[in-house]
Amino acid sequence: MIYFRHVWAGEKKGRTPRYLLRDVCCDFIAGRHTGILCVDPALWECFFQLLGGMIFPESGEIARAGSVSWPIGWQAVFHPKLTVRENLHFFARLYGIAPRALCDFTMNFTDEGRHLDERFSLCDGHAKAKIAFAVPFGLPFDLYVGTQQMVAGPRAFHAQCNALADHMLARRTFVIQANHPNHLKRAGDHLLALKEGELLRVDSFDDLQAVHKTMS
């Protein structure tokens, strides 16, 4: 589905590149969940932007066969000056589904219909979090990107989030990032660690715990 071959990526300050990822090779295959341990926010942001095609590597190759979600719950994809409905219609048209279907799914799941015609920036924090969590699940991605426990909004909403995440995990392919191994129990047996620019294959949860102890 997605293949990294000798990928180098990072940022440039002046003429000197700072590589966040160095010589990364990995396959993300349909039907196989992947758990990634990463405690460095800048490193993870670089990686998921490469995964989704938001940025390009300095060198190496990334080949894709399918669509990749933005991280579940990520609010930066919503235009703050558009209403919730306008944002949802934009996403629906972009990914080829009926706008009403996405609106109905999102509002039924979140019970935030009162905010549908409100600017996203004016919605309260809980409503933003719930809507941002729900929207990716209403779109037909081939690969979903999740982080930590994949819950959002008030605590009373968390059980609903977990139920939807479990439903989707049984049917779709996920890459899940966490900063502690305990949050990767949903990810199956394909475990990786992003450490100091390298993507390491880890054979077991015990080994992942050992790697975690070496991360700052």
C-alpha cells in the first residue's frame, strides 16, 4: 500500500539540512496494522506528513497505492472561517462521497448538530474535538492514521470513540502512533520505533518496552 525506500527527510536551516529521518525503509501493507512508538513530536509530525504526501523526502522514494487519512482528531485540517457544514462538504467532495452522507454520519455520531452551521473557530472545544475525531472515519481512506488511545472530547464520549475505533480496526488498515508501548496493544504485531531518525523493527511488546526505556 505504502512503501518507503531509503527515505531521508527533515528541515533546512540556512544551507544546512537537519535530517529528522535517515535512510528509512518500511512497508505499510493493506490489512496489517502498524504500531509506531515515538516520543518526539517533531519526528512524528515529519513522518505522518510523509506518509500522507503532505511533504516530500529530501531523497529516497515513497510509493503509494491508496489514500491516507490525516491523524484522527487533527483539527488543523478544518478551515476556521468556514462553517462545520462547509468543511464537511469540502472533505466529501475531495474524497468522492455525498456531502449529506458525511454530515449525517458526523452529526449522528457526535450529537453536535447545533454547530453544523457555525464557524468551526466559534465551536466550543469539546465540539471541535468530537467533530475532528469523527470526520476521518466517515471518509473512505485506505489507511487511517491514529495516535494514542484515539479518543476525544469529554470523558463521557470516550466509550463511544473506543467502540467506533474498534469497529474500524476490524475492517480497515491503521498506523497508530504512541509515546508509550501500552497504547499500542491495538496495533497488532507489526511494531516499529522511531528513534533518533531511524525506524526500527521491534519483534515483541517486551522489546518495545526495552526500546522505550532508551528514549528521552
